[in-house]
Amino acid sequence: MLKGKVAIVTGSTSGIGLGIARELARLRADIVLNGFGDASEIEAIRGGIEREHGVRVSYDGADMSKEDAVRGLVTATVAKFGRLDIVVNNAGIQFTAPVEEFPAARWNAILAINLSAAFHSIAAAVPQMKKQRWGRIVNIASAHGLVGSTHKAAYVAAKHGLIGLTKVVGLETAGSGVTCNAVCPGWVRTPLVDKQINDIAAERGISQQDAARDMLAEKQPSLEFVSPAQLGGTVAFLCSGAADQITGTAISVDGGWTAR
């Protein structure tokens, strides 16, 4: 379905981003991976995807907290592959604390990576996509882009902002062959969520299994974690012809969280 297309997936060396990258590669898109991690492990991931799916896979370690690096990622991809068709803005970090105790440095870091990076990549990618008369921008937001939770001021603010950015870009690119949408996952079992589970377990003096169950019961009616592969499938749908007229919207993949 995506043969000949080139996709950047930020934050794709593990978790949600890697699941999305694998699904786009399965559909024959060439992939640019991005993220932090051990160099040998990243190379193993890159080479494994390339061999399994017969597509070109490169890695760019651009720091998503740096404006020039984000825009440079887009420029380098176009220079290397000659085109850029899909940008999945997935890179994100988390920190929790009451608002009056929230460190300003943490606020700034979360806004930079979870929101500003998407702005910079979109601004750099849209001219190329318009030139091609085809492009897909998918912003990985969160259920927290639609509703709030305590102790997550920066994360909730960034994800709400990401959905607002999605709407604006959807309007500005309407009719150009370019679409921009947000995907809003609920709880996904990733390293970020594992840390929160560990914190709950320690705070309440319970097992990690019980902490995970409590986390799901509080927010996610399905009582099941969303999988990275399921999110990859959602992104793939948004890149398909069936989604040509879906733009500027947010799609929840949250086990019923935001239905309440």
C-alpha cells in the first residue's frame, strides 16, 4: 500500500514509535527511525526491519528538543530519499508533580519535545508534501490531549496543544493532498507507563501487577492496554486512500477512556 513512500517516525527506537515504524515498513514504506538508545541495539532494529520487509531503513539521531535538529531531520530525509511522504510525530517524555511543585525546566523540556518538535517538523515537511501533492502528518497525542489528569500539567498542556496544532494544519493543508490528524492512545504498555506503574506500586505498597490493574480500572474501561501494533494499524489507516478526506481530527484508541 505504501511502496515508494518515505516515512519519518520520531521516537521510534522503542515502544509506540517502533510499533508504528514496523507497520509502515510492513506496508512497504521506506523508514527513517529516530530516537535515543544503545547504538548497537538501534542498528539491530534498523537492520532487522530492513531485512524483514525489504525496504530501506535509515536512522537519524536528531535531538527532538532542538529546533534546528528537528528541521534538519526533515531536510536530511529529503536529501537522502528524494521525497518525504509521511511524518509521524511520536517522540515524547513525561514527568509528574503537582503544579506548584512542577520544575520549570521539566515544563520546558516536555513542551519542547512533545509539542514544539511537531511544529518544527510539520513546518519543514509541508512545503515538500505540497509540492508532491500528497502527504500524511500523524501526531501521536494522547487521551490526555482530550481530558486532564492530576500532576501532569506539562504533558496535558502539550498534548492539548498538539491537537490544536493538528486542527490548524488540517485546515491550512485542506485540498492540497496533504492531511494532518492526531491519534490519541490511552494506556499503552511502554517504558513511560512502566515507570508510572512502578511509582504506583511503591506508593501503595502493592505488586506491579496490581498497580497495572488499578491504573487500567481507573481510566480505561476495556481493562486492557493498547498495543503499539494497534496504533501502527491506526496510523496505516490514516495513510490509506480510505482516509483521504479525514483531516484535522483526533482519533481515540483508548479502550473507552474518553467516552465517559
